[in-house]
Amino acid sequence: MDIYPEIKRSEIMSKISGKNTKPEMDIRKFLFSKGFRYRIDDNRYPGRPDIVLPKFKTSIFIHGCFWHAHPGCKAATLPTTRSAFWEKKINNNKLRDERNIEELRKNGWNVITIWQCEIKNMASRKNRLEKLLLEITDKSFNSENSNDH
Ligand SMILES: [Zn+2]
């Protein structure tokens, strides 16, 4: 049955379901191993964050660079064919992401986006996950985002 090589298959899966792809599982496992408890795909929150840490009022999105237009990322390059179609589609995704993040932040949530290119290989993933711990636990780390007074 498995006619696709690993990478291709997870790409296809993420296009179909957008959920439960391998990078997400790795991040969940990592957080769990550090003692964090979380909810997944919680649709009570704007944008249905991939991971929600209620105790830290933190929500985490794990975004594919292409579908969510990672700024300045090579993997976010639009195809040259049907470029108007792709531009519109990706731009809609981007606007929706921005709205969801804004909505969450307005409600006092710490919002973290992890890009797929940041966790592609072991070395970069290790760095990203270490930074993630800080982003979750150290409020001052995200102080530029907090505007609740
Ligand atoms: Zn990227």
C-alpha cells in the first residue's frame, strides 16, 4: 500500500488532514517528556491550534512553510504556473492565520508559531525546541507581544 516515500507521504497527509503529521507528534512527545500537559486540535480556540497549554495560556501552531507563507523562506516559494491562483490561495491562508493569532493575543494568549523548516533536521529541531521552552515558560521572552494593560 505504501507507494510514497516518507517525505512525500507526510506531505500528502498534511495536505489532506493537516493534522497528526510527524513534526507535530515529535513536538508533542518532546513537551510531554518535559512534563507539559496539553490539548491538541482544540477547536474552541481561533484557528484550532495544534497544541494548547492551558496552564501557560499558550497555543502553538505548527505551520507548513508553503501553505502558511513563511516569510523569507525558500520553501514558501510559489509555483510559477497558475501563480495568480496560488497567490490568492496562500494569501487567504496568511490572512486567516493573522486574524486567528490576533484574536488569541487579544484574549491574553501567548501564541507561538513553529515553522516546518525550523524542525526539519535534528540540529535545527533541537535549537527550536529549546527556544520553545523559553517561549512557553518565560513571559518576558514574548513581551513584545503582550499589550494587555
Ligand atoms: Zn520555512
